[in-house]
Amino acid sequence: MFEHQPRRYVAPRTRRTGPAAGGSRPDRVALWAVVMAVVAMLAAAASSADGSAGGIGAGGEEATQPTSCDRARLGKRVLSLGDCGKDVKTLNWLLNAKKSTRKAPLGKKFKNRTDRAVSKFQRRKGLSDDGVVNRRTTRKLVRGMSKDLATWYGPGFWGNRTACGQTLKRKTVGVAHKQLPCGTKVTVRYKGRFLRTKVIDRGPYAHGASWDLTKRAAKKLRFKYTDKVRAAAIR
């Protein structure tokens, strides 16, 4: 019944030719190239970061990274030229307390002067004079500190002026001694802990003790009762 109605025109199918047939589109090829370039850049950046963090850098030389100062106590690690930390500062104070040892800087860096002072101390003690502070060297340093009885004080004296002219407070860190001049630098050791401090008062005058620690100083050393400590003063 519809034989007289015009038929709808349908375009003949044609075979695709050119890059779109059987291959990738140009825009996809360009995108893939960009992605690969970004990946290569990220890989190069990661490799450079690894080299600057202590790996092998340009020229085949091992790259080094600046190290921060350590908070370890003396005797907890081996010390040598270039180290830095609280333990190095304690070492320098102890070396300066030795009359027959070369003077070292009082700071927290292991410099050439510290190295030379350690070497001289090691020779005197019959140790290998390599300048490296290992367990044996540390033990010799500690044994060279005098061992005397100590007490502590504070409550009842806070707010008063010490014999050295400063006001004693709860947070005051220092020691009292009968003869050492005010301001004398002293290293005190108790059960593996070290305290670097100064003479701020006169005393003690009881129990036959040689040192009197402020309560804050005693707390830092975990010193609770009258007991023997090791001490070395820089005279």
C-alpha cells in the first residue's frame, strides 16, 4: 500500500582511509607523548633527590647531607671529628678539666682542637691515639673525674641570695662548693647522667659532703639522696 511513497535516501557505506583507519588518532598519540615525558621528568627528579640525600652524586662522589646535633649522653655513641651534640660538649668540658691535656673548644662541635686533645689524652692513658672517643676512652675520662659525696638543697632557701650574688629560685641549676670560685664550670656525673653547670654558692657544710646541688640540678641527674657523684671542674 505504500509502493508509491518515495524511499528515504541512505548514503552508501565507505571504507575509512588515512590515519584513523587501523591506527591511533593524532590527538591520542600526542597525549601519550606528553604523559611519557612527565613520567621521565618525575623519574629524573627522584633520582636527583636520592643522590642529594646521601647517595652517589655527579662525578661518582658520594653526596653528603648536613647532620643536626645529637642529644645523646656521653658514652651512648662513638664520637669523632665532625660530630656535634650535647655529648660532644660534655666531652669538651671534661677535656678542659684535664690540666695535662690540650685545651678544646667548649662548644658542642667536635673540631680539630678536640681531636688533638683526645689524641693526647689517649696517649697518656695507653690507648690508641686515633682521636675517636669509643667506650674505652669514655671510661678513662669518667674515671679521671673525682668521686666525692654530694647533697642537694633548695626548699627554705628559695628567694634568698646565694654567696655568688644571684637569687636562688626553684628553676636555678647550679652547685655549691667551699673553695671553687663563683662561676667555675663543673661537669657532674651520676649513674650515667651528666650535668654541665656552674658554681653559684658556698657550701655544703654538713655530712662531710663536697658538693651541694640545687634541687633543679639534682632533678636533672635524678639524684634524690646524699650520695657520691663524680665531678670535674674547669680551673
